[in-house]
Amino acid sequence: MTAQLIDGNALARQIRADVSGRTAALQARGIQPTLAIVLVGDDPASQVYVKHKVNDSSETGLVANLERHPAGMSEAALLARIHALNDDPAVHGILVQLPLPKHMDSHKVIEAISPAKDVDGFHVASAGALMVGQPGFWPCTPHGCLKMLDSIGYELRGKHAVVIGRSNIVGKPMAMMLLGRSATVTICHSATADLGAITRQADVIVAAVGKQNLVTADMVKPGAVVLDVGMNRNAEGKLCGDVDFDAVKEVASWITPVPGGVGPMTRAMLLVNTLEAAERAAG
């Protein structure tokens, strides 16, 4: 058996087309959905990420205003800028690109963003809304993963999902969203003892650690669905995920590639969240 690919690029194109139509409807009412992207410092990966986000936005008619600030910017100055964006009615979504310089408290910065404009879904209010099933903004990567499962008609009810990665950005929100679909969820990390014994029980594996070849073929139950959230570079400098793709695809039923899998979907869900923020503001 060779796994079928869940094509994140193709699915993201469909989502962007829907966003384009809804954006045009708002523009017809005189409302321009606008995202403010705040980049502090010159992290190379962040430079690439924000470039993609700006390009994706322009394709749909959304406006993405990229603000570049030096790495030496003070935390107080960044917080003041966020507060100004919170108060700007023309800005519907705010994204502060992580990681921030070491002298800044990322949690404090994220919490300064108005929950109504937290289109990354990282604010504690967004997490609370997710937990109790209230309207909020779902974190973009887990949301994109669920959309990918929906695209293949996968029913999560009663399934066992293993999420490898405990971060507040992916691991924990992913687990909460899977639980919301009535799946049984086990959260692990890269140092979990006998990780393979746990993953071999899983119907769905979500790998989100950032460690090349963390998930190997002998760790995967035949027919499982494998979502690779990892982003690494191999010895040749090429992008790769956390999953030994060539080997695991011979065991799994469905698998996401890297690149072209979860990454485009993460960006697509950022557009969806920004559009929804504008629609809520418009009433």
C-alpha cells in the first residue's frame, strides 16, 4: 500500500478562492479586510514566512501591511505599537511573527493583541473559547490540519489520535480540536519513552516537533493517517518534515508532504481568520 497525498497546495487554493469571493462582498460594502503583520528582527525563516503571507493575502484581495522593526526595538515600543493597531478600526487582524528577539516576552506580547484581532489564535481568550466551544479564532496550523482531514472525508469520532508536540502553538490546541471531534487523544513529545509503542496504536499521527525523521515506518500502524507539521532542512538543505516520508508513505493510508502540505494550509487559515474578523467587525 502506498499512501495517498493530502495536497495542501491544492486545498489552500480552494480556500483562497472562497476568501476572494467573501472579500469582494465586503469590499462592495465599502469594507477592506486588512491584516497587520509585525516583524521584529531579521530571522531568515521569518522573512520567508511573512513574504508568503503577504503574497497569499494580495491574491485574495485582502490587504496585508507588513511592518518591519529592528531587532533592537524595545518591548515597550512593540507593545505600544500593538495597542495602536488594536485601536485602529481599519485593521481587522494583527499577527506578530514569532520568534521574537530574546529580550521580549512572547506571551506578554501576544496577550497585548485584542482577542477580536488575534487572527493567529494564540491569545489565552482564543484558547478559552476553543475549550468551551465558543466563537473565537482557532490557531491556524491545527485548524488547517482539521481542514485536511475534512477534505478526505475522515471521520474522527471514536478514532485514536497521537499528537507529538506539546507546544501551545500546535500540540495542545491540536489536541483540543481533535477532542472536539470526539477523538481519543494522546499528547507526546520527542522524549516520550517508547514513543513507537504509542504511535502504533494511533489512527491519526500529528508530528509537530521539528526533528527530522522522528516518525519512522515501524512507528506507524498500517492504514494510519499521518500529518507532518514539522519544518526542518536535511543535509542537502532541502525542506523536510518530522516524518520519514519515503518509508512511512508505504505504510500509511494518507500522508501530508513537506513542503506542500500543512504549511500552505496554515497560511490559508490565517486568511480565513482575518476575513472572519472583518466580517464580525462589519456586523
